[in-house]
Amino acid sequence: MLLEQNAPVANRSAMGSTNKLKLGIFGCNLNSGKNATLVPERWSGSWDDNVRLAQMADDYGLEFFLPLGRWRGWGGATHYQESSFETLTWAAALLALTKRITIFGTVHTPIFHPVVAAKQMVTADHAGHGRFGLNLVVGNKDEEFGMFGVSLLEHDERYAHGQEWLDIVRRLWTEPENFDFNGKYFQLTDVLSKPKPYGGTQPLLLNAGLSEIGQDFGVRNCDAFFTAVRASEFDAQSGIVTPDVAGVAKIVDSLRARAAAVGRTMGVYTNVNVICRPTQKEAIEYYRYVLDEHADWEAVDAQLQQQGIARDLHSPTYLAHRQRAIRQFPFIGDPDTVAGLFQTLSDVGFDGIGMTIVNYLDELPYLRAEIIPRLEKAGLRAPKGSERES
């Protein structure tokens, strides 16, 4: 059932779900998704496939769709992530074609004017009857910002700019009368925007800043925080990944404590790369096929160079960087192994996990049939039909 006009804000934050561990799809608005691979079955990123996937995920009871904001890709043989859908218009269209799932748009604050963005997001929110969410990004790659004639601000200043941007958007979403805004970065006169977000509430806000100031920004402003998981051990032979449980728990606990100190609660989310097959042997063989034997190493090298890591194929350190970049954080294994890894991240304290998959449409039905029932048995998710508002 669609969110009612008077749906409480808490229902937005919970994405309409009472599941302890929420599941979503991450990065499907891009060609190849999040896997830099040459394999022919890699994700197309086409509009029709995005629609089919959104409706499939909606029908399966997944809670969210989270896109990456990308304006240019990484090259390589596959032109990795060069073809991408702008996420606000993508979200609006998909929200109109789904019934339950929360769909985020990803906004880079330096290149979206807040008055225009506020109305775009309200449009998406009404298209989905209150299911739009905002993933707020205050910085990005220098090369991408150059496309817009915008210089990337110094790190800490990005958050000051982002705060003004968000203050304007929230006033546009809530204030009934015209207002002026006179800040350091924005000087606006006689500002007004109608309609307001659907049902008198506001979209769920997500942020993924890693620095101290970035985490402060997220804790102060957002409903949920997105953070990466690191592995304490990854055995490429067996495919067994061991999450750095202590390190991750420290980050999650710190975020929740910082939010509590300012009287707020915050959801914490992460993303994983899922390769699940009936046996561990099949899973690790497919992992090697996709992300070793048929990796798009040129695209991986481009990402590392953007981070300031010089390409040196004779350096063991560089080759280790390559391996970490290509595999992301992998959940590789048979259904019991993969479900157990989901359980581990839930036990650490994560509220939700966004999944990247080599081909979302081909593989999501298998995950629905094999992984989700195991999560239901573990008490992390309710059986389909009972987990959402009805």
C-alpha cells in the first residue's frame, strides 16, 4: 500500500518497513553497475533494465534503490560507468512505476542550484507518494566538476557550502511564505516553492562523508549514514571474506553515539558486492572469472590514478591496491555463507545493506529464493507481505 498523506516521519526513516535488516540495490543507474568487468553478461544500465529491476525489487519487498551520481566514467575497454542516468529524473520516473520501494536521488550540491533541486525532488516525491530519498554529496571528482565550470572547494569548505544548500532546501520544503537568504555562498531574494513534499513530511536524507567534519555534517542533518566495510581478511582461494568486525563496530557505535549526543537517531548502511552460487566452489570460480580473468583493469587503473596512486604493474603494493579496488567488499559463497555474512553485518549494527551484483536482473531472483528466506529464518526480515505497512 502507498504511504498515506499523513504518514509519520518515522515511516519515512524506516522506508515503510519493520525489517531489522533492510536490503536495497546500489549503483544500477550506471553501465556495468559497480563491477569493472569485461564479461558479456555485465549490467547494461539501460532504461528498460532499470525499470524491470525496480519493479522486481519492489515486488520482492526490498526497501531501497540507491544510485551513484556520475557525470563521466572511467574508460577502459568497457567504458566503465560512462553511461549513466541523472538520478533525480531517474528516481522520479521509477517512483511513478513502483508502489512501495524508497528510491533515492544523488545530488552534488556544488552543481545543483538549491531552488531548482528542491522542486525537482518534491516532484519526484509526489510521483512516489512520499517514497523519494536524498543522497547528499558535497564533493566529487575534480574532472567532473570541470565539466560544469565549477571549482572543487577546499575539503572543509565543501561542508559549509553544503550546509547552506541544505538549509535553503529545507526552508523551501517547509516555509509557507517567501523568504530571502543571505549567506556566504548563496544570496537569494523572495524565494518560494510549492507544493511541499508529499504528506507534510520530508524526504529521507542520506550522507556518506568519511572525515570528522563529514560525519559531523551527517549526524547533524541526516537520517541515515552510508559507510564502507573493510575486510580484516580475504582468502582469494576459498572466497572467504572476514569482515573487520571490531573496526566496523567501532565506526557504527561512534556514529550512533554522536547522533545521540545531539538528540538524534541515525540509521547506518553499507554496500557489498554479492556473488552467490549453489556451492562455494562455483561462487569463487565465478568471482575469478568476472573480477580476475575478465577484469577491466584499465578502468580500475583510472580510478586509482584519480586517487593519486601511480600505475606501477611491477609494484606489489600497486597490485594490492588494484585487487582491493576491483573486488570492493565481496560476499562470495553458497547461500549459507552469504546469508551468514549478512547476519554478521547486522550483528555489528548495520540497519541496511545495498547490494551490487554483476547482473542484477539475472541474479536477484536467486538471492530472493535462497538468501532472503535464510534472513527471514534468522529473524532479520519478516516474510513477504508482513514486513511493510498494509
